[in-house]
Amino acid sequence: MKPFGYVRAGSVEEAAEAFAAHRGARYLAGGTNLVDLMKLGVERPAVLVDVTRLPLDGVEELPDGSLRVGATVRNSDLAAHPVVRDRYPALSQALLAGASGQLRNAATTGGNLLQRTRCPYFQDLSKPCNKREPGSGCGAREGVHRDHAVLGYSEQCIATNPSDMAVALAALDARVELYGEGGARSVPAAEFHRLPGDHPERDTEIRPGELITGVVLPAATAGLPSAYRKARDRASFAFALASVAVALRVADGTVAQAGIAFGALAHRPWRAVRAERALLGGPATPDAFARAVDLELAEARPLRDNAYKVPLARNLAVDVLTRLAAPART
Ligand SMILES: Cc1cc2nc3c(=O)[nH]c(=O)nc-3n(C[C@H](O)[C@H](O)[C@H](O)COP(=O)(O)OP(=O)(O)OC[C@H]3O[C@@H](n4cnc5c(N)ncnc54)[C@H](O)[C@@H]3O)c2cc1C
Ligand code: SF4
């Protein structure tokens, strides 16, 4: 591993300043992704700016009924938080579906959002990868791509985003709060990650040196019936082959509010806006759910080895929608 410097920041401003002062700096949170990538030589930071001592480890109910989660809140703590379990169950379920107990104890909200793809070519320095080394090619395109994207990919990159948590945040209309040179700003979680286009080296809309300070879950989705389901090769400790997060409000048998996001199908959590629009104001029945999900997934362009993802994602989504609607229909 290349030698690197280490700075421990005590405040958000200090962290941003330390980052700006050191060329080749990276923020370090739980380290469960960054340190692995450093060992592989994929990441070669000159300096690590440790953000784990920042005062961003709280979960706070705000006066407008929303919930702010600090960037350094550990995945285990967030999953177990009583307000999250009660009002945003899809988020708790998504977190618990990720990684292992030990990893969730170390992993943070900010780090989870910025974890890199698990594409094996990205992690292997001997292989071409436009994300790791722009212009070098994409090893996965003609190689092993069973786990790769079926939606929104480009000629440059077919990787998927691996985060379970981010899928739930997208469906729940959360916002990501950022701090950087230009001050504080926030972006919708569903728009935080990018599609690869011609710049797969950029995973998200974050600007150089910006720090994630937290995530806000809005009052508008608090208390909605919501759920997360994930299909994977093993029952635990495995990344998603396909997953879905759904928040659904049904009134008098009619869909009054729907947030649907797919995981492991694209370079970012895929907010299913076509399906949501098709459902709004219509009957909350399994047939209507299937039609809406099919409409969304009609856009899929499976690759040689991953056509299975389309029916898998469809069945997961129809099942979750049907289960969430069931108490309201009886
Ligand atoms: C074996 C294994 C299995 C896993 N399985 C799953 C799974 O099934 N589902 C899943 O979702 N995840 C899974 N993960 C990934 C895990 O969830 C992530 O590694 C973890 O969430 C990253 O959080 P961290 O705090 O350790 O981030 P770090 O590794 O510290 O950082 C990750 C990235 O985020 C940046 N960063 C961190 N905090 C901030 C901040 N506040 N502002 C700006 N930048 C920041 C870092 O610079 C780095 O680029 C798995 C990981 C492993 C090793
Ligand atoms: S899919 Fe993306 S991450 Fe994987 S090899 Fe191709 S360019 Fe790299």
C-alpha cells in the first residue's frame, strides 16, 4: 500500500479545510470500502481526513416532522433506531439487508452512500476499466457481467451501484446534505447518484472536496407503509442481484402515494417514476401493480448474461406492492 498521511478533523469546517489543503485527500469514515480499495491499489490517497469524530453522529427529529440523520451515524445504529423502524421501515430493512453485523457496526451513512461499485474489473488493476482509468475500456462489457446493469448504462460503463440503503432513501424522497467550498446545499437522494454516460469515473453529483453532512427523511413519507426486498445469491452477506424499496399509501382501494426504487439494476438507484405515475389514482390491485412495473421495466436492455434480472425485479416489486396494499384492501 502506498504511504499516506492522516488528519483527524474536529468540525465540519476543519474537515473541508483539511481536504482542500491536501492534494489527493480522501475523507475516511468507517473505512470498510475505502481501506479495501487502498489495499487493492484502486484508491491511492495522499492523505486521509478522518471524519468519524465530527459531531454528525446524531439522529434528530426536526420540528416539521422530518428526521435528520448525521453522516457518521453507523448503519447498525440507524437500522435499530426506533423512529426509523417505526416511520421508515424500508430504510431499516434495507440497512439490515446489507453486508454483515460487523460491517454495519463500522459503516456510516455518508460512506454507504459513496461506496464504489463491486464490478470485479474495477477492483482488478490488471483489467481495463473506464471508471477506474478513463479511456482504458470496459472489461465487463464482453466479460463477466451477470451482476451488471440492465437500465441506463452506457457504452462506457455497465456497472451497478451496490448500496441497499441508497435505494430506500430514493424511494422515501430523502435528501442528501452536503458542505463544501460553496457552503451548504442539499440534493434529492434519487438524483445524488449519476448514470454513467461518458463519465463513469463520476459516481455521484458530489463536488470535489464536498463532505456529506447528513441525510434528511421528509415528513411526507413518514409513517407510510414501506418495505425493502432484496434477491441475492446467499441469504446474507451478499450484494443484491435485484432489489426494490416501496413506500405506498392506499385510500379506499386507490393508490394515493407511491415511491418505488430499484437497486442493482443501474448505475444509480432507479426511481421508477413511470410506474409511480401509472399507479397514482388507480386501483391498488396486483394486476395494476404488474402493469405499472412492466411499463417501467420495458426500458430495460439486458446484456448477454443478465436477462434474469428483469423478471426477478418485476416479481419482487409486484410482491412488495401487493403486500403493502393488502391491509388497506381488507
Ligand atoms: C464484504 C462486504 C460486503 C458488503 N455487503 C454490502 C451489501 O450487501 N449492501 C451494501 O449496501 N453494502 C455492502 N457493503 C458495503 C458497505 O456497506 C460499505 O463499505 C460501507 O457502507 C461504507 O461505509 P464506510 O463508512 O465504511 O465508508 P468508507 O469506506 O470510510 O468510505 C467510503 C467512501 O465514502 C467517502 N466518504 C465517507 N464518508 C464521507 C462523508 N461524510 N462525506 C464525503 N465522503 C465520505 C470516502 O472518502 C470513500 O470514498 C459490503 C462491504 C463489504 C466489505
Ligand atoms: S462496468 Fe464500469 S466499472 Fe465495470 S469494468 Fe466496465 S467501466 Fe469499469
